[in-house]
Amino acid sequence: MTPTPPLFLLLLGLIGAQATTAVDLRTAAAMAAGLCKTRPTDIVFIIDSSRSVRPSEFEQVKVFLAKVIEGLDVGPNATRVGVVNYASRVKNEVSLKTHKTKAGLIKAVTKIEPLSTGTMTGLSIQFALNVAFSEAEGARVKSPDISKVAIIVTDGRPQDNVKDVAQRARDAGIEIFAIGVGRVDMSTLKQMASEPLDDHVDYVESYSVIEKLTKKFQEAFCACSNSATDVVFLIDGSKSVRPENFELVKKWINQIIDKLDVSDSKAHVGLVQYSSSVRQEFPLGRYNNKKDLKDAVKKMAYMERGTMTGQALRHLIDNSFSAGQGARPGVTKVGIVFTDGRSQDYIGDAAKKAKEHGFKMYAVGVGNAVEDELKEIASEPTGEHYFYTADFKTMTQIAKKLQINICQEEDPCECDSLVKFQKKVEDALQALTKKTRKYVEEDRSAGEQNCLRTRIQLSLNHLHTHTHVHTQPHTQTVLTSCKILKRSLCVCV
């Protein structure tokens, strides 16, 4: 049977699995409609093609790469992609400067051949550090606005040392994701990957299911254009937290910072700690890159004493989000409140006032935190804005779930926005129609072709009917259209 075309698979991969949160739905809808842009990033895939990787399995790795690339905003000023192939030796298959279009990149990936010798993973990381991420090969000058990312795919135990060279790469500002397959050595993956390991280490049982990681990496690199936001963390430093857990809280803050698009024109972050009193650690806008922000968080000293959450919320309203403390007018304001216990003062009025001011409030509780108080602080719908866990050690799971939607929607009354969006919808519809019709005509019986044509047209009609020039398509509209396409294969073939 002929393989499903890339765009069709991308849509099904993004939306076919039931999305479990509104954020998943928004991301899926935006990417399906071509509205989601990726942050400017230099990405280098480092792929193991040692003799343990069979030719058919290597083909599956290439399909995975192609699908991730499909979801990227490829271009000289957006995302650049390179590919390093390794076994006993290392081969630079695609330089960051080679391909400026998505189509050219994917075509180059399909032509890569396995090397079929040993497994010198450390050598490949060294090559990426010295060569693939060099300016001569197309990497951009180190900047807080440009991310450097290496994605390593391997299925075995390396024949050389990886720990030291991976540390040097991370110290150079390269974020490393490690994907292990089959009998891979898990300790090696952890030695290579960036912190937090839960976000940067992945394992699949076989190459046949590596495609299930596609969505994770598409979403990891997806950012919305023109997204400016002011984020303030309000952190409980009371004595019940304890020093060792306070260190975990700081790691958790930095885990969330890693997800933000921090820069002078986009995300600004402020930090406030409270106990019996309130102390501003640093205001919005003081640090405009992730490294300086995270270093400042690490230096935060533990206050101890009481839990005056109401007083802290009033400080957030009156001070943290004021222009005098760096808040920008007309920018989305997000407050993230962390606590591990019941407040010793009244929080109701301040919690209500924060939301009346238009602040998007997230409430995170651990241990003895009171869930009713968390829900009172959190914005609607509360299910998306409040989180609870019994143990500080599992806070990393909350950081994964807590997605700050900071995309600024274009003004639908602006003519430029109307024309641009209409063109995006039309282009997406035309591309989808062309590729799915090609799929229909390849290796299908007359009955299957007629069935598929009917259902594909039904899907496109649904998307067209519910998409007007004055509005973007509702998330559910895109989902419904794609579900119709997915069911088509089950019904017709």
C-alpha cells in the first residue's frame, strides 16, 4: 500500500490522538492551519546508523526526521536544520547553511545512507560541537534569541566516552535531547541529555514506533509570532517548605523559564518570594535572556517563616505588574503562584482583583496546599490553571503540564490580518486537497477512490464552511475536519 502523504500524516499525528488539554487543541489547530511559527533555532539531528540499525529501521528514522521538519518554520531567519550521520566515523550529511526550504531539506534527508559500522556517539557529539554548530557550517552567532538544539537518536551502547563531551556541548549553550531505541543504554542517554532529564530523554521500544515522538518535538519548537508577555512568579518561601525542597522549587521555576521565549521584545520574567513578608527578588525586564534569568533564580535565598499568600497577591497587583516595576502596557500579564500550605491571611479579595485586572493566574500547590485556595486563585477554566501534587519531587510533572499560552491574536478588524489569514487558509486547503487526491489515485480500487473522494470533500467542505474571512477557524472545526479524514481510511480502505 502506498504511504500516506506527509501533510496528511502530519495532520493525523497532531490531531488523530485525542488531545487532552485545551492547550494541546490550540497547538494542534494552529499547526494544522499553518499558523504556528517556530522560534529561531539551529537544530542538528545526530543519527546513529551503526550496524545494529537495520536498513528498514534507518528508513523509519528518516521518516521521523522528515515529519519533525514538516512542523518547523524553515528559513534563513527562522529555523535552520542540519543532520549528522555517525557510526565508527562521522559524516556531515546536511549543513545548517545548505537548505533554505523545507522541501529541499526533506529531499536531502531521504537520500541519507547508513554507514553500518561501530557506535562512536562521543565522536559525533564532538563533531557537532566543533563543526556542525560552527559559523562556517551555517550556525548563527551565539545570541539569547537563537536556540541551539541537538537531537541524538541511538539504539546501542557507545564505544567511546560521551559524558565529558556532552557536558562541553551543554556548556557551549547547546540543548541536547537524547532518544533511545530498543536495547539502548539508558544511563548513557542521561549523561548526554540536558536538564531536566524528564523533558530531554525519550525511549521507544523499536524504530517502528519512533514516529510517536513527532508531536512532542513539533510542539517543543512551536512558538507564536509577536508573543509578548509579562510573567511573574510568586513563590512561597515559608518554613514548611524546607531548604532541600526550596532547591527543587527553584529548579521547577527554571524548567518553566526554559519553555518561554525570553527576549527584550517577547517574554519578560519577574520573581517575588513571600513568607510572613514579601520580597521582590527581581523585577520584570531586568534579565532578557534565559541564562541570566536562571542564574538569578538559582541565587534566590530561602526566607522561611509564615505563609501570607493574600499579602503576596496584593503585592503582585499593586507592584509587580506596575509600569514602575517593568510591566509593559498592552502586554498579557501572567502570575504563577506556588504554595505548599494554607494561607495565614485572607486571599479572596486579592485573588478576585487579580483576575478582574485581566491577569492570567496559575496556582500550583504541593503537600499541604489547600485545593480550594488554589482554585480561588486560578483563572477560568480552573482545570487548566491550577495544579496540585503531594510531593515536591514530582513537581517536574507539573512543569510539563503548565503551558503558558502567550500568543497574541491578530486584530480581526485589521484588513492586513484578514487578507493574510484568508490566504493561509486557502493555501492550506489547496495543499491538503492536492496531496490527499494524489493519495486517493495511487493503488486504489475504483470503489475505494470514490469513497475517499467523497469523504475528503466532506472534510474540506466542513473546514471551508466554518472558516470565514472575518474569523480564524474554531479549534473544534479543524479537529472535526481532520477526524473525518482519519476515519476515511477506516471506512473506505
